[in-house]
Amino acid sequence: MSQYHREASESMSKVVKTRKKRIVRRIVLFLILALVLGAVGYIAYNSLKAEYTVTYDSYTATTGSISNALSFSGNLSLIDSETYAASSSGTVKAVYVAAGDEVEEDQKLVRFSNGETVKAGFAGRVNRISVDAGDDVSAGAELVQIADFNHMKVSFRVDEYDIGSVSVGQACTVTVTALEKKLETTIDAIDYISSSSGNVAYYTATAYVDVDDANVLPGMQATVSITQQETQDAVILKVDAVSFDATNQAYVWMKNDAGELEQVYITTGVSNGNYLEVTDGLSDGDEVYVEVQTTATGGAGGLLGGLFGGQQFNAPQGGPGGGGGDFSFDRDSMPDFSGGERPSFGGGDFPGRGN
């Protein structure tokens, strides 16, 4: 090999070695930087997450009534109303009633000079009078309007998902919205020929009501409620106080005689979405606790909470174990319950609501 080729080969070898050294240095620097950042992050995480606290709300089981119901909207309307008109031209001889008078069926309303007499066709109230004695009227002229304000109806739409739960003769409550007046009645008729609104079929149901309040008038909005389930004098509890395990079994957290919190399974009954009936596991006056808020004490902790999925909960009134006021503890100090053991916090701190 010539001197020239030997020098070229040695030069190339030096270049390759130099490049390898640079790559190794870069890898070493990268690993060192990664280790430093990891250590800093770990230290920051453990120092900031300690700022998290868990607080609780307390709920008390009480005795009461609970029901759930289907609810529909409608408007009150008259069943019987009629406007009487002159059958031929003539002169009004006498008017026997005044606006607001209650009349009976066949009661005289107006008499003409030719002897023709107009009578009420049903019992009701004189809503409007359009003539006076001595007036000359033409055929078809309005004379008197009678309406029955004591018997009305409310018609409401029932969609295809609920129509199977509504039937003629079913008890219902009609609540006049403006007056908060409740009228008990039954479903009197259902029109099973549907009308459609978009992709949903609707059916019209009608309930007749007896009105004993002169302030209840046709056209007023009303809500028709049909009770589905109901229980009286039952132990009831706020729905928010109840948790469910992986098998969908309901439970609550309660203090035992030692002041420790323990998981108590309950059996539930009727629920209206706000309260539920507890048929087994609780008695009237029992107090239960539920974790309802996690907060951070500082801005950095709040930011970290957003990164690590912190949840918010409300604090209990008068923390368990006495002393009153809010109470809290560091999440890091909270024991691990994953093994199924009963937690104990010395009557002061409590495990939270299961998810």
C-alpha cells in the first residue's frame, strides 16, 4: 500500500473514532439530563400532592314518604260552553240573567216580544251578555254566552315510550301551575291514533276535573302527574349519600361504636332521583358520611391537581369524632383500602365514597 493510501486510511479512522466519541458523550448527557428531570419531577410531585385534602359531607336518614311519577304538561279547557244567538230578527222583551250568574239547565235567559224564549241548555255561569231589554236584533245576533267553569278538562300528549304506562281509569293529579292548585282525578280517555313530532309518536290523553276554585280558569297551564311507585313512612336518604360497588350493590359509610368508619351495605326501594327508600341497613336518625370534595391548598397544588385528576368534594358540617367545623387530612396519610380491610382513623378521618 502506498504512503498516500496509508495516510488516508489513518485519517478516516481518526474521523470515525471522533464521531463515535461525540455520539457517546451525547447519549451520556441525555441520560444524565433525563435522570435529573425525573428526580426533580418525582420530588415535586410528592411535595405538591401532599397539599391535597379530602373532606366529607354528612347525611341523616329520616322517615318520610317518597314516590316517583310520570309528568306531562297541558292546558285547562272548557267541556261545556255555548253562545246563544237570535233565531230571527226581533225585539228583546226581557233579559232574565246578569253576567256572573249561575244558571241551571232550562233556565230562562232572554225573551223576545214575539214570545220566543231562549233557555240554558246546561248548568253553568253567564260569561257574557250582549243585549239589553228593548234592543232590536237581527237573526244570528249574539245574545248570551254560558260556560261551565266547574267542570273542565286537560288534554296532554304522551310519547310512545310512556304510553304503555298510561291507561284509562288511572289515578292522576292535575296541578294548576299559576295557583299551585292540586286537583285529584283519573284519566278519562286516550286517543290511540298517534300524531308525530320528528321521529317520536305522541298520543293524546284527557282527564276531566271538578273545579272548586273560581280562580281556576280555562287556558291555564297544568301538570298531570301519574304516580308509578309510592311508599309511606319509610326510611329515606339523599341519593348523593349512597355509593355503589363494582357489582352495583348500594352501601354507605357509617361510624361504629369505636368511632371508626365502616362500609354498610343497604337495600334500596323507591327512588325519585333525589331521595331513595332504604328498606334495610339504616334506621331513622342514622348519620352517614361521603367523600364529596378534594381541594388543593395552593396555586401549584391546584395546577398539579388538574394534571393528576383531582376531584372536588364538600366538607361536612361538624366533622365526625366531635369538635364541629370542617376537618381534613393529607391524602398521603390515607391508608390503603384495596385489600378490603376496615379503615380506622381514630374517629377523626374517614375513607371516601366509592366510584
